[in-house]
Amino acid sequence: MIIVTGGAGFIGSNIVKGLNDIGESDIIVVDNLVNTEKIKNLSGLSIVDYMDKQEFYEAMLSGTGFGRVSAVLHQGACSDTMATDGRYVLHNNFTYSKALMHFCVKNKAQFLYASSASVYGAGTIFKEHREHESALNAYAYSKLLFDNYIRAQKGPPIQCVGLRYFNVYGPREQHKDRMASVAWHFRNQILADGKVKIFQGSDGYADGEQRRDFVSVEDIVKINIFFMQHPDKSGIYNAGTGKCQSFNDVAVSVINSLGQDKQDPLTLEGAINQGKIQYVPMPAALHGKYQSFTEANLDHLHSCGYEQPFLTVQQGVSRYMDYLNKNS
């Protein structure tokens, strides 16, 4: 049996689909469905059971049996980078994760969990080493704290893999509201107003030229399944493409994916000249807390044998927009 926490969420539900695609359906999804939009993410997926997050937590602490658990893919978390209740964030992202890791040790189950590239803060080197890590908010700190807790175990007696997700986009994120990807927001803006809004330049970058490692959830699923199928591999790994691209790149890809003439795509200059891009000031709340540049160093990931190619923004966003056009 496989347990996927946050299994009705964005990445979790895509992982469940990926498991179904390789023939796995003996899956328990754990989540909190206060937001009923997430129920749509489970539609069409094959699972054997669903458990509320708190119910599962209490059962786990009490030692209630779940049958033979072979793997836990822990995707559940408070993912709001603007959250101000540190106690809530740490309980959800740190205390809960600790209990789950020890549950896996007790059950001799594989443990794969979602970390975050936010642990690198405003740095410019994105390697899985402590000297490059500096959290800028409660969410990032909770993720870094758990990474360091895992490191302090000095090799728990099970497979333990932490994946530092960079900027993930793709299907099944409609419930995330303001925390959804920029590709999702850009599409909504185009449909509503005919133009996308991008932050003006910051940290030495020109308007819209801030650069992130935008990674398709399709690739994130592949990485998770790779590690699940290689139980001898443990550690903390970056999960990004290894190649940053600009917010302008994402915007132009969205605009062209929704355009009438896909045989003659717009350039950035053309999109600006047609009024399809508007640059807006960055909110004061983000000053000093904004990553203007991220790019995963994939040396560690490659060293364990993962060599599959990643989708570019142009490829991944086009696929994502096609999905939304067919399913909206």
C-alpha cells in the first residue's frame, strides 16, 4: 500500500495519477478537503481509501494499523509563503513531517517528501549544501528545519528522499488561488482582461526578466516515481529543470498558446506592442522576500542516475494550456 499525503492537492494528485499510470492503485490519499475544489483533482483517479489529515495523524500517533505500507509520498503542507502564523506553519510542515518519518521507520516504508527551493532564500547558488541555505519566511524555514532534522538522523534505516521543488506549474492547481503558478494566473488575466500583469524590474533585472526555474509537474512526478522505483537512493535533491527562464518567457508562452494564429507566434516585443503585457510595481509585502533568480543545480540528482530530459517553459506551458483548454 502507498500513502500519498496532500493527495488531493496539486502535486499530490498528479503523483497519484502517475502511480495509476504505472499500474499502482493500492493507494490511500490523505488530505484536508475543507476546500472542496480539491475534490475535482481526485476525479478519475484510482485509490482504495481516503483519510482526513487530522484523522490520519491521530491514527498514526496511536499506532492504528494501515496494513502493509510500502511507501509514503508526503506532499501535504501549508504552502502559503505569505503565512504569518508561524505556529500553524511549523506544526503542519515540521511536527507532522517528523511524526510521519518515524511512522515510516517503524513500518520499514520508503519515505519521499516535498521540500522546497525557498530554503535558498535570496541566494544565487542552488546546491544542496547548508552554506547556500537561508529561509526568508515561515514556510521556507519550516521546510529547511525538516531537511536539517533529516540530516541530523545521519541516515535513517529506510529510504528517505527530500525533493526541493522549484517553481512547479501544471494541471490540478486550480484550488491554490493566489499560490497557483504564474502560468495559471497569466491565463486567467488574458481571458479576463486581454493582457498579463508582470512585476517591474527588481534586483538588477529588467521588467519581467526576473528568472526562475519553472518546472512542469509532469517532470516532478517522474522524479518521484524514479526514487520510489530506486529504494537504494536517499538524500536531499533539487527538483527543477536546471535552466532558469524569465517571467516574460512564461507570459509569451501563455499568450501564444491562447492566440488564434499559432503558426505565427508573437515575440516579447510583439506582445508588448499589442498591449498584451503590462508591467506593474511589486507589492511592498514582497520587498526583501522575493526570489528574483532561481536555478536548480542538478549535479546531485544526476549523480544518482536521473537523466530524463525536462520540458522547457515553451513546451510545458503549451501542454498545460492545451490541458486547460480541453478541461475548463
